[in-house]
Amino acid sequence: MRTLITTNGRSLASDDAHIARSFAVCATEGLWLDIEAPNDDDYQLLEETFKFHPLTIEDIRHQNQRPKVDEYPEYNFVVIFAAEWQDDQVASREHHLYVGASYLITVHQEPAPMLKELDERIAKSPELTKGQPAFLTYLVIDALIDATFPVLERLDETVDQLEDDITLKASEESLNRIYHLKHEVTELRRFLGAQRDVFQRLITHGIHLQQADLTLYYRDVYDHIVRQYETVDSLRDLLTSAMDVYLSTVSNRLNATMKTLTVIASLFLPLSFLTGFFGMNFAYLTGPLEVPYISFFIGVAIMVAVTLMQLYLFRRRGWI
């Protein structure tokens, strides 16, 4: 799906001829073309109408790039990642930007709600970008970067809830959730680290084709990425702590179970000894005790007394 925005307005599903005409006058009217889920026609448009290098189109086709800024004589090719919370997990979305002196083209496979919000914002306040293609580039980049903050907040809430659940009951489901979250946080940290390096470069000389001085704006974006990177590091430590809490809880539960079983076994040890010893088939061992009824009650009383004595000793030592 294509969305074309110029100073003359906004149009959906623009045909190649309309885009070519807008591109021809972009120096005066500006141009932002957003392409979602590109197909072969879109790739042909990028290659034949805009004359973009085949290597950049190949990057869009195959995805799985790393954040970067490649400089070409007439444009820059930028790869930026944004995080989204989808189906109770983190999803990283790869966005490709062609940045020219007076135009911007964004290409992405999945829907980008942050770009739609920016589109609506520009529609309400067109003065934001009129005659300022460099500022439009900053707005798009800032929207993509800031989209990660709500995801980090959701992750933080999820980790807190996991810790509470583990404290109440450590289950295998909680352990699997921790493993998956650690993998997602590690992936987040990987692309945030690369984006931090990219914007550290941008704050020194900016986008080389767009002469407006936006160093301060890109420094603000860089600060946002640093905050996100630090938050991800904290979340990774929290997940490691949550796993330690899980292992400690399971270990304590196992220790409590083993202590209970040990106490029960200890209680039955003297009883088993008494019944086993005097239950042997030797007349001289049991003959003296063959007094009607009295010997039975004496044996039971001894076993009860031994059990009570054990319970008393266990209680004094704090075992039960």
C-alpha cells in the first residue's frame, strides 16, 4: 500500500505516473512516500523511477539488516528498527528510509501505526514540514525511535508481574516466560546498541544531503536511544534476578518437602525398630512379655512416648 504526501495534499494507492510527477517537482512541493508491504511493482518503482541502487532494494527484499546509514551521491539509505508489543511479546520491525535533499521514502513490511499518527499530525499542522524536508526526516525517525518506549513499559510491567507470580507459585510456565523474555530483551539490546552507534555518528554531521542544521534534534533522538538501551540493560538484570528468585523458590519448596519427609521418616524409625525387634520369632525374647493385655498397652505407650519425645526435640531445634 502506498501513501503519498506533498504540500498539495495526501493520496492513497498512488499510481506510478502520479508519483513520478510529484517526484519531478519535489524540490518545490516536497514528497513523502510511504510504502507498506512492498510488492514487485513497488520494487520496480524504486529502481526505475527513483533510480535507487539495486543493493538497497535487495536489503529491503531480504530484511534482517542491521541499523545503518549508507551514503550515496544523491540520497542516503537508512535502516532503523522499531519495537512493537504484539501477542504479549516484543516484535522488532525493520524500516527502510531513502532520504534525499527534498524527499523522503519509507518502506516497511508490517503496518506502522506510529507513522500513521505522524501522518495525521502533519495533516492537522502542515506548517511542520512545509519547505522543511530535513525536519520531516527527523519527525519520522523520532516517531520510529519513540515507539519503543511503550514496549519497554509493558516489558517492565510484565517482569514485575512475573516476580509476583513466582513468589506466590513457581511454575514451569513462569520459567518458560522468563526464557522467552530474556531472548526478546537480548534482541532489543542488540539493535538498540547498533542504532545508538548510528545516531552517535549522525549528531556529528547529520544527513549529508539535507543541509538544515538538525544536530540538536538528532542529539535528542540519540538521548532517547541511550535511555532505551539503559532500560533494556536494567530489564535484562531484572529477568536474571527473576530466574534466581524462581530457582530459590523451587529450591526452598523442595527443601520444605524433604524436611517434612525426613521428619516423618524419623518418627517411624524408632517405631519400626521396636516393632521389628520384638516381632522376631524367638520365645525367650517375647516370653517374659506374655502378660494378657498389659504387654500390648505397655508397647503402645512406649511407642507413643518415643514419638512425643521426638516431636518435642524437633520443635526445640526448629525443624518443625
